[in-house]
Amino acid sequence: MTDLSTLLSVIQSLEVQLHQPEMRNNAELVEKLQHNDFEEISRSGQRYDRQQTLAALKMENSHTQIFSDNFKLTIIAEASLC
């Protein structure tokens, strides 16, 4: 198994890349980074699947900066790392 701190560092780096407008607007890159079963839960509690997320990113025209911190990683099942 990969060291959790190393795995967190990789995941955090990829997530922060997606906060940049030039990356968020690159549909090909976002499609590569998101798993087919990707789901996201917004601050409001709304759940979005991969297709909804990709569609929303294509419609974005704002360059609002996104800040995130306090990243944490919890393994919920060993199979989830495969």
C-alpha cells in the first residue's frame, strides 16, 4: 500500500490544479482526472455525478479564485485504492 502522506500529497496536488481556471476549462484534462464513477458533494449538500460536473465546468465563465486547505485522507476500504 502507498504511504498515506504520499497519496494525500498526490491527490491534493491534482485537486488544487483543478482550482485553476485554465485547468477547469480543459475538458479533456478533467475527463482524464475524473473516474467514470466520480461524484462530488457541494457545500450546499447537493450531489453531482461526473457528467453533471463536466457540463457545469464547460459553462463556467467566472475566474473566481478557489481556496482550499486542511486536506485529509481516510481509507474507507483497501479496495478503494485499486
